[in-house]
Amino acid sequence: NIELLWVKQWLFYANTVRYASAMTGAFDFTGFNRGWWDLTHNLQKMKDLIELKMSSK
């Protein structure tokens, strides 16, 4: 469900990246613990879902 992916994207991943980048400067934490990697992975999943729905029309 793309709505759930969207919520995870901004509620969890984006806030984790923002906090870790601004407050701690912990680049390893930002990269892997619900950070950039998950943010990018989730964006790709949403893109794939949109493309799948568009191609099935």
C-alpha cells in the first residue's frame, strides 16, 4: 500500500535522517539505522508501485 510507504517515508526515515544529521552528526547512524539507505529504498519501492499501477491501466 503506497500510503503506508509514504507515512514510513516521512514519519520515520526522514525524521531520523534530519535528527541524526542536525543533532548528532553521526553519519553511520544516518546512513543505515532507518536513515538514508531506508529512505532511498522506500522511495524506490514507491516508484515501482506507481509504475506498476500506471502500466496496468
